[in-house]
Amino acid sequence: MKSILDNRPLLAKQVAEVAEVAGYLWQKGWAERNGGNITINITAVIDDELRQMRPISEPIPIGKVLPQLKDCFFFCKGTNKRMRDLSRQPMENGAVIHILDDCSSYVIVADKPVKPTSELSSHLSMHNYLIGKGSNYKAALHTHPIDLVAMTHHPAFLEKDVLTNLLWSMIPETRAFCPRGLGIVPYKLPGSFDLADATIRELAEYDVVMWEKHGICAVGENIMEAFDMVDTLSKSAQIYLTAKSMGFEPQGTTPEQMKELKEVFGLPK
Ligand code: 2HA
Ligand code: ZN
């Protein structure tokens, strides 16, 4: 079957990376049924021919005006599609969307009219925020890691930076590779504009944001980086939970060891 990926190696590579990460999310047990979503900003790899291709949908409203997204293109997981299917057949379970000049609606430009993710408002709000602050981040990931979501069911872990400091202290990698820590958004209706707005408020300070009793969002230069941050945090959560299940409170790295890491690695916090 003909695909818009044919003869477009740069676009095909981006989509293949999303497919690879979608497979990891399923294998990790973080993506039950249609759980989680991925969007990447692919505007830089869109050629003139694709830009002028006839869309395969009518304009669809986003419900929000996102001025930075004018004329941008995104590859998005489809709503109600499974990560495990996205990993095998990305163009059947994901869509390319083109944001129109009104900055508040989009059309689908893809092989099939797959409607984008139910969390599109959060994802596009994050991209809009990132472009607005001049960031080179192109990827947004939302997934449901069991260990990290379980931790959000304990009110003490929802206090500002409690979880960040705990997870940083479990293994030096987490401190080094998730250096801005973990923001917390109190429970909000999935897919809502409230959730989108609260998420971008946290992105001012953090690259990764927990949604209480729901999941996690991460942004990064590419989808692999966003995945790696969540994977590293989840590793720390597992070390904590393993120690607790062995019957003791893990000691954690000391403030002096943290300070040394911050200085040697040149970390922002
Ligand atoms: O796409 O995870 O938050 C399914 C979800 C909604
Ligand atoms: Zn979710």
C-alpha cells in the first residue's frame, strides 16, 4: 500500500522511533488497552509536496487557540488505538495532523483518517508552550507506569518535590538524567483543558509531570529521551518499592552525595 512515508526517510525515521517506544511502553506494562499517547512535532521534516497534499479530513476544532502551532505538523497516536498496535503498524494506528492558520483547528494528512489521541489538548498545549519558550523539544509522551502511579495514591508523595527528592536519592542516574525532577498535577478529568493547563504550568519547572492517580507526561528533544526519563524514574520507584517490600526504609544517597553529583554533572537544580 502507498504511504506518505514512501521516499521520506527523515519522516519514516521519526515514525519508526515512535513505533519503537510504543513497543517498550506495552512491554513495560504501562500501556493497557489504549492507555497513553505520544505526539511528536514533525514540522521540520515536512516537504512542500506533503505540505500541499489534500487533507483526508474536514477541519476539526482543537477547542483552544494555540498561536505557536500555526502551520505545524504532528504525528500522533490515534484515539482508542493500542500502543502494541502502534508499534507494529504506526500508520494504521497514528495520524499526521496539520494545524491550520486559525491555530485552533487541524486537518488529517495521512494514509488513513485516524483521529488523534484523546489527550490532544494536553499534548498540543505542551508543544505550544515549548515552542513559545524557544525550546528545541519535539516530543511529548503520556503513559501509565504502575509503580509511579501507585506512589501518587499516597498524599505525602504529592507534596512539592517530595517524590523528586526520594526518586533522585535511589540511584545517581535518576538525578543525572531527570535533572529537573518531577512536577505533580492533582487529579483532573482525563482529556480536559484543565488537565492541559495544569500540565503546562508544571512544565515551566519540570520536564516530567505526574498526573495524580492517572499517569505521567514527559517532554524531550525526541521521543527516546522522553521515554528514558520516565524509565529512569520508574527504575528508582522500583528500587524504593523493593527495599520497602524487604521490610526496610531505603537510606537514599546523602545530601553531600547529591551535591557532588550536581556539581560534577553541572545539573540545573
Ligand atoms: O489515551 O491514557 O489519558 C488514553 C489515555 C488517556
Ligand atoms: Zn492516560
